[in-house]
Amino acid sequence: MKFNMRAIAYGFIATVVVGILSGFAVPFTNATLPTVGYVLTGIIGGLVAGYLVTTGMADGALNGLVGTTLGGIIVAIGLVIMNVLFAGVFFGLTVFAAAVVIIALAGIPGAIGGALGSMLHDRSAARRTRPAA
């Protein structure tokens, strides 16, 4: 099992972007963007990380797990800080407790997404090596 820092970084960035964008509101309207759950966020971040890994499904799952967990930690820190600033310390600490559980659970979809991304990469690599009809 080998860590690929580029894959982890891309999975981290994808997790942070999807996690933050799912909570934004559209300016000057009452509409908010659709909220994407942590499971789907983990799978997307894991897919990105796993697709960049070229050494197998186990490495894809490991890199997806690490990338999504790091991204989940950063998103959770941002949410806790915002909740402490705008809703008070008690609510912020409650969000922190919930965030710890969600981060622990978000690694599982990240690992699944990483394995799927690695499988997709292997499949597309096999297609590239076949001769055209």
C-alpha cells in the first residue's frame, strides 16, 4: 500500500469544494444550492483520488479514505467556527461533536469511492490499449 500525495491532494480539494458548495446560498434569492450529504461528498472525493492512483484498488481505497477524511476535517473546522461565531459556543460545541462522528463515518464512502475510481482508471487504461476496430 502506497500513498500518492497528488491523489490525496486532489481528493482533498474535491471533498472541500463539494462540502463547502453544498451549503452556499444563491445571492439575492431565498434559494440555496442542493445539500449534498457526507456520503455522496465522500464518494466524489474518493472517486477523484482513486482515479489518479495507478497501483491498484487497495491503494485507491486508501488514498480515497485519507483524502476525504482530511477534506472532511477542514470542512468541519470551518462549520464549527462559523457556528461558534454566529450561534454561540454551546451550539458550536454540539456541531463539533456531530462533526467528529461524521468525519469518522465519511472515510467509509471515501474508501469505496477510491476503489471505484481506481477500477474506472484501470478500465479506461485497458480501453486505450485496445486497437481501434
